[in-house]
Amino acid sequence: MSFSATRPLLSHKLPPSSRAWLARQFRDPYVRERSAARFRSRSAFKLLELDAKWSIFQPDVLTVVDLGAAPGGWSQVAASKLGWTEEDVVGLPRGHNTNRKGKAGSSFGLQRRASGRWSDSSPEPTEEDYDPWEELFDDDITHKIGRGTVVAVDLLRMLPIPGVKTVQMDFLSPEADAYIASLVKSDINPDGKVDVVLSDMAANISGNKTHDVESCLDVCNAAATFARKHLIAAEDVSRTHGGVLVVKYFEHPLLSKFRAKELKPYFNAVYNCKPEASRSESSEGYWICMGFRGVEVTR
Ligand SMILES: C[S@@+](CC[C@H](N)C(=O)[O-])C[C@H]1O[C@@H](n2cnc3c(N)ncnc32)[C@H](O)[C@@H]1O
């Protein structure tokens, strides 16, 4: 959102509901901060808050699956916690890097000047001109800059984020599990285990309470089923809180039952949180499920 672009709208004849929404956006400190921090969504601050409290992204975390990821605020946070920066470009073919202008056919064709700036007009390269980035621009550099990968899934298309493999698909479709599992596997993760599953998925609100609760249960259930199948077990990382699932829910007695039946038996601890960055008028909350016990659970 751009404040300069939308502010003049307030003075025009908009319906009262739209004016109220815009006014709320202007007042909202998280929206303002997002604008300054260049996060793609206000939601990014919710995940930062959850991580500050529960240390979700421990140094041994290598693989994160972000469900309902668009426009990408949570993926940006997760990728940065894995060591990626917005300067890194993932998987672009040689000569297609836009951050550092390269000559066609070479990875960059650039040398670093003494000033630290990049130039394509320097004469003969010297040893000092060695470009440490060059070897990183292979076909797939996903694991070569940051220490791991984020797989981000959404119905909507997402713009690329360094360190993030984006997938546009319905997570509730029968093919989703196998496809995402195939993206998680790699040389450094041959078993395809996931350290952290995040789900900020939310189906569109229909206004029909029964239908909306069912939709919420469906997405929570799909996220929990995926996590139980793919999360790494706490004992495999020798941390009682290793193997983490974070799921958004909306308050309702049926969701509390879901938590008791489908989450609690499988994790060493399940916490509830309503982050400060979550709007007070929303009934959303998050379950932070830590220490996956593995699949052999007797309920
Ligand atoms: C609150 S937004 C997520 C915001 C995101 N965490 C961020 O930080 O930018 C919820 C997302 O869930 C997605 N979603 C809802 N149902 C889905 C489904 N069945 N499969 C994939 N994505 C879904 C929506 O398209 C929407 O983008």
C-alpha cells in the first residue's frame, strides 16, 4: 500500500465503509511500519512476534513450508531467518540477474571496484577482482547462500523471494502433499523432513458461520495432517521443542476440540497466541505446536 497514492481518496466521495477502512489503514502502526520495512504484508509482524516469543527459527532449522503464503510476508521473515537477504537471487539462469547487471552469457561479467560497487567496464580482471558470487549462479543455488529453503504455497501467484520456492496451488487438492514433499527433498535433506510448518491459510469469509467454521477446520486439518507426515521429530534434532507447526485458527468451540484431538497428542507443547499485531476485532489466533513427537502416538 502506498500512502501517498491513497490518501487523497479520503477526501473524495467514497462509501463510508471504504473511507473507514482507509482511515484505519492510515492509523495502523503495523501498516505504516510494513510500508517502511518493505514487508509484503502486515502479517509479517505477527510471525516476528511469535518467533521472538517462541524462538521458532533455531539455528538448525533448514526447511520451512509456508502454507497460505501470499503475498509473502511470512515467507520473507522465514527466508531472512534462514540467512537469505533481498539481495540474493535464487535460481535465475546465468545472465539474468537484475541486481547486478551482467553481460549476456556470463553469470555476471562483473568486477568489484575498490569502492565495493559493481561495474561492467573494468579492464583486465586481477586476482582481487575474483567474484565470489560467480559460482553461486548455477541452475539451482537454493541452498548455497541462505542455509536452507522455504517452500511457499498459495492459491494466488506470488512474486519471487530469495530463498523461497513458490508454488501456486490449492493446498486442499489431492496432489498438493506429494508435490510439496518433492520440493522439500534435496541433497542436504534427502529424507524430505520439514523443520517448521507455518499455516496462515484462511479461506474467504462467506458470512455463513457454519460454513466458515467448516472451512477453517478444513485448512487446519490439512495443515496438521501435512505436519504429522513431514515434520522432523523432536528427538531427531535433540531438542524438546524441535519440529514446529504454527497454525492460524478462528475462535470457536469446534476449533478448541480440534486442538485437543488433532494437535495436543502429537506435540510436546501446544501454545495459544493472539499476537499484538493481530487486529483486536479479529477472532483469529495461532497455535504454536512445538516438539513433534513423531507419528507413533497413542491417544
Ligand atoms: C492471511 S493470507 C496469508 C498472508 C501471508 N501469511 C503473508 O504474510 O503474506 C491467507 C492466504 O491463504 C490462502 N489460502 C486460502 N486457502 C488456501 C488453499 N486451500 N490453498 C492455498 N492457499 C490458500 C489465500 O489465498 C491467502 O493468500
